[in-house]
Amino acid sequence: MSKIKNLFLSAAVVTAGLSAFSAAQADDLRWKMPVAFSTKLPGLGSPAAWVADKITTASDGSLKIKVYEPKELLPPFEILQAVSDGKVSAGYTWIGYDQGKVPALPLFAAVPFGLKPPAFAGWYLYGGGEEMLQEVYANKGFNVHAQLCGIIGPETAGWYKEPITSLDDYKGMKIRFAGLGGKVMEKLGASVTMLPGGELFQALEKGTIDATEFSMPAIDQILGFNQIVKNNLFPGWHQPFTAQYMLINGDEWKSTTPAQKALIEATCTAGVLRGLAEGEYKNGAVLTKLAAEGINIGKIPMPILKQLKDITNDVLAEEAAGDADFKRALESQQAFQAEYVIWDEHAYLPTELLK
């Protein structure tokens, strides 16, 4: 009789152990995360790999994120739809690529003549931008949670065969340009195309495009634009900041525990700082190197910049008239920028005093 009792006791212990193990396993998540940018690209793609690794490690494996390089799992421009449909659990991307589906998204990705990186982070985290972006996706029927997960500083204004001396120079130009800046280019008569970063060198080399913008100097030189065209122009009026996001399927986000949610939020916030820091650390040295190689590190003349800003204002007004979410987000950003510029003008030392 005692042997039978012991058998029942042993069975009960094993059953309890298996139940506890199953309960623990139920909370474990395994996410595939395709990325829009190579993780070798500093500040733009590198935060995705860093964040995935830290989340996997800090969660002690309860949330494991596997990164897939561009095209390894799916094309970069298909990330939003794949995440929303649940084909993948998460994706890391520049959400401005999806402006055709969700018109307001460029305001959360890169705004011509808009906020500088720290100012955008301030507006997004403290000025209601974070909540607004979730509403923007929901209003267009996408089942995603968007987590700000990277920011870099200004892009260059592009790589050109010749310096820009007039807005007429853009007429008929075949150029790769993204986001709202691309709409400005179209108004100037340029033929605008959108290509992923990995295809731009070949497009320039073959003459498929005459000029291109993509990112900041530390990235552009990796892609080799300086081997083909010799005029790298500034400032990056069309993208004073570039923000990247981890898009998470809405059902997957709901399935995470409070601890997992907190870990994702905290790690992505750290990823924002690391991405910005990496770009700021590397860009000066890269520009010095490019100049030494004979690249013209030029500036777009102020009169042309003012004209570009006027056209940008027209584009923003047109977009706001056609989409309520765009209008709401734009007005919120512009109200903040009007206040922020006072701080910016008074607080920071002029560049000439830093030399």
C-alpha cells in the first residue's frame, strides 16, 4: 500500500512539475524580426541588432528576437503589412516608406525643415506623439504597436554630379528621394524613385538615377556613393532627423507580460540614444576623409533653401488638407517647434565658437 502511495505521490510531483514548466513555456515568446536596413549600417541598422540581443539576454530568454537582414525573410518595403498580418511578429524599419498606405507616417519618420533629433524625441515622448502614432495606425486598420527604437541626425541633401545652383537644376533630374522630401522634388520637376539602400550604388553606376540621397555620411560612404559622384551637399533639409521603429504585431504585443513590455520599451529607448551617439561620433571623421579624397562637401545656398522651405510648406498644407491624422500631428509638431526654437536659439553655442 505504501508503494502505491509513493507512486501516486511521484506522479503528482511530476505532473506539477510539467504543469509549472508548461506555464513557464507559455510566457516564452520567439519573434522573427526582419529589418529594413543592414545591421552593419551605423545608427540606422545597428540599433536593431543591439536591441534584439539585449532584450533576449535581459529577458533570460523568455523573449527571444531573431533578426533577419533585408530581403533575407521579406523585402524592406513589406515590413508593415507583414507585421500587421501576423506573418512576422515584429519588424524594424523607417516608417516613412509606408506613406502611401498611411499618409501621416512621415511626420513620425522625417519632416523637411522639421525638428532636430533631440527636439523630435522630446515631442514624441512628452508631447503626445507616441500616443498619436498608435492612433494613426489604428485609424488606418493596421494591427501594430509602434515602438520608437532609433534616431539619427541629419541626412545629407544628396549626392550630385554637379552642385545645385538653382531650383531649375532639379527639373528632369532622375533622383532617389524619400518621404515628404520626395514630394517636394516632384513639384520641382524631378523624376523621383524609391529604391532600397542596397540597390542605389548600382542604380547610380548604370545611370538609372542621376543623383541620390539616402542617409548620413557614415552610412553613405559605406554604400560607396563617393566612388561615382563627387558632390555631397548639405544641409539635409528634407530629413533633419530620421526615426526608426520596432513595429510589433498587435496581438503579439498584447501577449507580452508587463515585464516584457517594460523591457522592450526601456531597451528601445536605450537604442535611440545609442543610434544617435554612433552617428554623431562617426560623421565628422567621415566628412574629413571624404574631403581629403577630393569630394566636394558643399552647401545649398541659403536663397535656394528658403525656396525649398516655401515649397515644403505647400506640400505639408496639401497633405494636411487630405488627411485628418496628418493635420493633427503636423499642428502639434509645429506648435512645439515654435516654442522650442526659442530654447534652441538661446541655449546652444554657435558653431564658429566650437572650432
